[in-house]
Amino acid sequence: MEKEITLSPEAKATRAISIQLADLYFEFVKEIRDAMGDEAAKKLITKVLFNRAKERAEGSIKRAEEAGLPRTWQNINVVTDVPLCGWVGELGRDHCPYGMAWNRRIEENPWFREYAALYCDVTDTTIGEVFTGDHTHALYENVVLGDEHCLRTYTPDENVQKGIYTYDPQRN
């Protein structure tokens, strides 16, 4: 007998809008890929994701400074702009509303798996690198790749300390 999970109204609303945004990302990726081909699409999408993640990290830096918090990876979720109430661990593989929506898309569009993972990799890595200024980030488990969880690690990185970011389109 499975335990029924009751979500708060805030969690339900957060998950609903997150699913809409995940589906919008899918449609943008599909159209860009169809118009430009895989290689050019990945390059453009990486650039867009990097630029937005960098902007988001800069907002997190400002919130950390205002709160007097150090820019450590442990504080990323303290100052994030993500309404974390929508990420519900009790839902297991569906804990992340983006992952839940994208896994449905991947079933019918296997090509999308790589783009779903790209979103997570570019966004989370860039936010981690820009926010900390000295650590990089890696997802070593991701639900869009078939894992049961999204698990990550942060490690000190000399390139990040020099302002060289993994997904910076000016570098790649």
C-alpha cells in the first residue's frame, strides 16, 4: 500500500508553473533543433542557458550579500530564486517537476533526453560556479537520465577561481 502524499497549495502551484515552463523549454528546443540541426541547436541553447544561469547566480550573490551569508555551495539553496516547495522528495523520481515533465516528453521523443540533461548541467553548474566563485558542480545522478534521484557534488576548481566557467559560450 503506497502512502498518499498531500501537497500544499504552494507546492501544487509551483509544480504546475514549473511543468508549464518545462514544456515550453521542450517546444523551444524542438523548434530550434528542427530549424538549425542538432549541433547548432546545442550551441545556441547552451549559450541561452548559460546567460540566464549567470544572471540568476548574480541575483543569488546579491541576496547572499544582503543576508550576510558567505558564497558557499551550502548556501546556494538558501538564496536561490527557485521556489523549492515544489521539489518534493517524497515523490521519488518525480520529485523535480521539470524532470517529471521531461521524462514524459522523453518517452515519445528520445532525442530530447540530451537536451533535458543539458538544461540541468548548464544551469546548475553555472549557478554553482558563478555563485561560489571557486567551485564547480557536477550532477552524478539525474532523473532525466533514468536515475531515481538527482545527486550532485561541488568541488574546488582552479578555472572557476580564475573566472573561467565550464559552459561559457565565449570560451567554447
